[in-house]
Amino acid sequence: MFNLHKGPKFIHLDLTAACNLKCIHCRATSKPDPNELKIDEIIKFLDFCKKEFPNWEAILIGGGEPLIREKDLFNVMDHIHSLGIKCYLNTNGTLINNRNIAKIKKFVEITQISLDGATPETHDYIRGKKGAFNKAIEGIDLLLRNKARVYVRMTLSMINYLEAFDLIDLALKKGVEAVSYYRTLPVGRAKKYNIYIDKRIYHLILKELMRQKYILKGKLDIVSSDPLKVVMDGRLKMEILKKYDISESIGGCLPGITEIFINNIGNVYPCTMMPILLGNIRKNNLKEIWNNSQFLLKIRDRKNLKGSCEKCFLQRVCGGCRAAAFGEYGDYFAEDPYCPNSFMKKTHRYKISKHKKSKFITFPCQSCY
Ligand code: SF4
Ligand code: SF4
């Protein structure tokens, strides 16, 4: 059983909000902030986490574009390395070059590069800069030539969804280890543009991606941090149900359970997509936030979920995306609007068992299986 009092397993840290690109769905401002955490503050924070959180296994460094603060990034990663913690890097790939590749190879477990299209036209449009696609591909090639582990990540929207499967072809051609997908969520600039992927389209794409995962096994991993993957992947669902005691929250949306997010100025949030401020590492003790935050205490307990999530038998392994729930209903505990249990319940295709003795809504929803 996972011991919550031993702290998070994964810490997500934004090194900067500055970026050399300006993606239309991004949560970062793309501008430098003079109040950003200084290197000594970050080192002190990392030492604190190592001492206080015996569960801590890995850190994901993102931004903005973390390579904008290249010198600090490598100092931070060197320190993480010395602590025996795994380091993952999220980057747009355009600043990877012959000068910094050796350090990336040495310190980073997996480099995740965003490719929001399988063509320069789509990617550059979303990323707001001509040439961004080719530079990202150069970065990927350089990493692969140096035998570094590479994931590419696509944030699905109405602009790029037609290229979701072309990205798999590109990834196979390049020889990256995995392709990772998520949906555009209502934070940052994404709130300004109405590019969220249609729920039904997303449902079909995610389901097909989960099928492709088995077809391509051994050649390419297809991954998603979307809690809904468990809904779309029948095999995974059966494995989880057979293997684990699902009376505790073991998967899906995990802020406050295994994860926490610290932004570039030290603000603490449940995850990168939930703008609910829990404190700041300059003023507050992260261990106290982790153990005592009223919001984290509430979100950990999935009995607090509402709507379709309230009685769903996958609640503990999925839990729905809380950020998506907030975006749609203004309530972090509402149902995930992208789950077929939510958006199809009003249609004739969806049937909910009225079995009085069951405390869960019984699956399947007729369209998923
Ligand atoms: S109803 Fe909620 S918990 Fe159940 S599968 Fe859908 S999003 Fe996940
Ligand atoms: S709220 Fe959404 S984005 Fe945040 S951890 Fe949960 S699933 Fe991921």
C-alpha cells in the first residue's frame, strides 16, 4: 500500500516561464520572470525533498522552455543526479545542440519533446514560430544519435487531431521510444482560443491509440497520462481489476497522491493544470502542505467526486481529469466531461444499470466496448 505520509513520488518543477516559442495551448506566459527561483533556492528545496520524502523517486523539469536557463538547468540536474533521483526533461527540442547534448544524455532519464503536429505546417502554427518543427526534429535526431531515450508528446486539439496517427508513423521512422498523448486543457492561452478537441473525436482517437499500443508493442510505446486511458483500454482495465485492490486510489489523476507541482516562482499547485494555489516553497513547508492542505486531503479521497465519477467502479484507477472538470463546470470534483460516461449519458446509446444492490454504476457504456 502506498504511504501518503512519505510524500510524493513525482515532483514536477518548472524552471522558468520563459520560452522561445509561444504555443497557442500553453499554460506558460513565455516571458521571463525576475522572481524565478534562484539556483541556491532550488538546491535547498531538492535537499529538503530528499530528506523529508522517502517515497520520492523522480522529478520532471519543465517550463516554459527549461533550456532557456541552460546553466541553472544543468546545475540542478547535476544535483538531482547526486541525490540518486531520476530526472525527466520536458522541452520543445529546439535548443538541444552539440554543446549541451552530452549533459542531457548524462543527467536525463527520458527527454520528452513536444510535437504538436506530424508536419511543419501544423506544428509551427500551434507553436507560433516558423522552423520550430525542423529544429525539434534536429533535437530528436541528435538525442537519438547519442543513444538518449526520447518520447514525443502531442497535445491533441481541433487543429492537429487529424495528424495523431501520422505522428506514430513519424515516431517509428525516427526510432523514438514512445509517443505520448494528452488533450488540450482549459488553462493558460488555451482558454483564449477555442481549440479544445471535440469529446467524441477524442474518445475515438484515444480508443484507437490504446488499440495501436498492443499492435505496436515491441516497436513503439504509445502512452498517455490521461486517466481516461483505462476506460478506453479494455485489457488494461481487466489487468488492473484482477491485480490490485481498488479500494484505494492507485491510478489516474494523482495530484496529492503521488504527485505535486512547483512552478518557476515556487508556488505549489496540485498539478500543472490545476491553478489552485496551495502555498509557496519560499514561505511554506512542502511537507506540511502535503500532509495538511485541505484541498489535497479532499482530492485524495475519491468519494468526494460527483456526477458520473461518483459511483463509477473505475473511480480509484481513473478519477477523471480534475482540471478538465474544473474547466467545464468550475468544480474540481465534478465529472470529467471527456469521459463517455459523462458525455454519452444523455444519449440513447448509453445505458446505466439500475441494479439496486450495486453501489457502482455497472459498465459497460455501450459505445466503449
Ligand atoms: S466516470 Fe469518472 S472515474 Fe469513471 S471512468 Fe469516467 S472519468 Fe473515470
Ligand atoms: S488534473 Fe488532469 S492534468 Fe492534472 S494530474 Fe489530474 S489528470 Fe493530470
